[in-house]
Amino acid sequence: MLNRFYVNPILPAQDGDRARNFYRDILGLDLLTGPTDDPMVFGAASGSSIALSEIPDRVPPTYPVVSFMVEDIEGLVAELKSRGANFLAPGAGSFAGVEGKATAEVMDFGAVKSAFLQDTEGNVLALNEIVTG
């Protein structure tokens, strides 16, 4: 029933202008709403989007609620770091029973590589690359 409707995750922001700058200028997403609108909506590939709304009393979870499916995760991490993105140090973890191996900010689980960055508002975003072999 809900498969015919568009999904749009909404994340909290403490400071709308700061969040808007991060998602537009650091992550390179397209701002789809007006320059001062709240909520602010950013476009990504295939018509997907993410929204942020200034909700100062909302504390984001410590785990990612948004995942970008990417290619060349190592190159993308390097590019985002050069633009000012703050990546979290990989911790111990497993995926599908495989223990991850950390190389810099990227965890390699064999079939999947992951990296986690934190936006200026405290939201954790995941970058995941499916590794074909």
C-alpha cells in the first residue's frame, strides 16, 4: 500500500542556516526549497531527497538514520573530508556475521564498505558501498 508513495526522511537541525550550508556546500546536495525555507529539502540521485527542520530541542540519535549508497567510498570520503566533513572513527562491528576491518574512516565488511559522518547538527549519516566481486 505505501509502496506507491515517496519517502522523505526528516532530520532535526539546531541551526537552520548552518545545516543548509553543510548539506548544500559540503555534501553537495541540491537545495530544492527557498534559501531560507524551513523545512529545507535537499535533492540527491533518482529523485530522492532529505529534509531538515530547525527543531532546537530535538537531539539526534547516535546512529545513522540516513544512508547514501555510494561508489568509490574511499575517494568520496577523501573528497568530503577536503570539503570539511567530519567522519567518525570506525569502531568494532560486524555486518552479516563478518567482522569489519577498518582502514582510516572506512570499515570493510567484505560485501559492504561503510563510513559514517556527522553533520553540523549532530545527525549521523552513513555512506555504504556494495562491493561486487
